[in-house]
Amino acid sequence: MIMDILLRQYEQKKELYEAEETHDPLMLHSIDMGWFVLDKYYALSGESPIYATALLLDPSKRARYLEINWKGEWAEAAIRDALSIWEEEYKIAPTLGPAQALSETFRSQQGHSNELDRLLNEIMVAEDISRDVDDFENFIHNQPIKIEGSPLVWWCQRDQVRTYPRLSRMAIDILSVRPGSADPESAFSGGRRTLSWDRERMSCVNLEKVECIGNWLREGLIIPSSRGGRGLVVDGEINGSVHVDSDDDLD
């Protein structure tokens, strides 16, 4: 989505600086260079269908977003690749949705249905929400809607899991993928937050240490000594002048 915003910005500014009254060759050259880099990242995102699939599964965007902001052939290829993921991995996956599970639980609590239940079902006019409406294409071609919170939070809601038991599983899997797939990129993605504007004196070496240790803590590779773990174990042989064996001794 950020790339789409940048592309729109480049297009608008290029029109501005190409106009006779605001012509600026230097700005046009800068825009072309930025466009070149942006095309490179667009090509990389096209190698994996995950990015486009995440947009399609965002209830506030869906296929409409691609149709408006992407080239026709890009949008068609993205929808085709996302549909392949749906059909190969999720469409026929066995599932017991919450609606069915609740129905089974209620039936076991109430015992076998009786004649009154049968007659009530015959005159019922409400739609059965447990019917199979779990379809990727129907969802992405529906009208986009505004949501509160992130798309992942929306898909985790009980109503969505009940209505789309398989599609919600696909959406949660796709939308849970980290922005940086490479381990080093994920580990250092928070560097800007660590090196805040009032901590500019922190050296690159110390920033690297903080990010690595923080990542190890999040992944459970280090258990702090305050929680019964061994802390950050340091080999004294690496530096004979350093004799520490726990994170409590580190300055």
C-alpha cells in the first residue's frame, strides 16, 4: 500500500513539474530515479502473491482496490495467483466452523430433536448462517467496507470466523506474515524505534547489540535471570578482561 501511495505521489508531481509554468528538470530527474527504484520493489513484490492476497483479503480494499490502483494485467495476475492459493490450500480443507460447533453443542445439551423442533424448522424464515458461503471470489468482489482496527482483527472476530470458516483461516494465515520475511530484516526492523531522536549518541555497535538481544528475548532464546533463566551468558575466554556470566552483571 505504501508503494501505491508513492506511485500516486510520483505521478502527480511529474505532471506538476512537466507543466510549462512549473517546469523543473532537476525534480523530474529525481522523480524518474525514484520511479526506477519503486519499479524494482514492485517487481520483487510480484514474485510472491502474499502482498496482493493480503490486499484482496482486506475488507476495506478487496479487488476494487487493485482495479483502481494497479494496471489491469497486474491486478488480473494477482487475483489469479491468490485464487490458486485459495483453491489449493484452503477451499476443500475440512473445518468445523463455530456455527456448526455451537449447533452440535446445543444439540448434545438438549438431546435429540423432537417433533416440535421439526415443525419450527419448517416455518423458519431466517437464513441459516452456517450454510456454505465460504467463497474467495464472492468475498473479494463484494463492495469494500470500512472497518475498525486492522484487517487481522476483523477476521479474528467471531462473526467472520463463523461465516467464513475456511476463508478466515486463509486470511489469518496471510495477514499474520511478518512484513520482513528475511530473519535479519525482521530482527532489525525496530531499529528506528530503538534509536529515538533523543538517543542519537548510541553507537552502531551498541544498537546492533540491543536489537539482537531484544530479538533473542522475543523468540525465547534467552530467558532473563530475573525469571529463573541463565540470562545472557558471555564466554570469558572471548575477552580475558571480562568476567561475566549473567545479564545482571552487564552494564
